Amino acid sequence: MRQRLFITTLIIVIVLGAAVLGIYIGTRGNYRTVVEGIVIRKDDNTIYNPTLITSYDEYLAFLEDYDIHELVFLTAGDLEENDYIIDFINYEDSMEFYDIGVEILDRQINLTYTVNVEIEDSDEILMYFIPIENGLLGNFIMGDREFIIE
């Protein structure tokens, strides 16, 4: 009787483990969320330009453009309180963000990221969501992007 219970329990654990692993591997291929934003696989044929999102409809259209429309990272309430700059950064799992500085000059913005590692190239891109006061930026030009390694 004990052996039968042990075997049944072992089979359940193996089946559940395989299911969790399958879900993890299946969703890891296209995108995943991290605290800072959404990580997607880099496509060499895509140009990743920073974007300003000012409404929830723009946000949904943006996600549709990258074929991740089923993922909701921001809510409509988030976009009532702030606009968001979405910046694209080469990403590795070991990367941590300590601080971000945003300098607004006329119609240009400069970003300074304080991170723990230098990332020169990667197979993944992080869509980094930076909240900005509503209406503060109209059309903007991305200026300098600097990474400070600590």
C-alpha cells in the first residue's frame, strides 16, 4: 500500500513538473515580463526606436505591433496617471537597474541608466517602461543614452 502511494505521488510530481517546464519553455521563446518591462527576442529585421505612449489604445496598438497583444504590463489606470517612454535596451538575465535619470531638453530627452553589468549585444531586447508626467513631452527625439556600471 505504501509503495503504491509513493509511486502515485511520484507520477503526479513528474507530470506536474513536466507541465510547468513545458509552459516555461513555451512562453520563454517569444517574450516574458521582468520587473522593468517586457523582454522579447531580438529580430535582426526590426528597428527598435523609443516610443512615447500617451493612451491605453496606443499601448494596445504598440503591443500588437510586436505580436505580444495578449500581454498586459500596463493598465488603463497607469496611462491615466502618466505617459510612458518605451525604450529598447539589449538585455541579459543578470542585468539589474539601480537608477534611471531622465533629462528633458526642449524636444530631446537624454537617459542615464545605472546598471550592474555592461551589455554590448544580446539576443534579447528589454522594452523598458519609463513613466513621464502626462503631457510633458509632445513629439520627442531620443538624445543620448548612457549606461553607468556600478
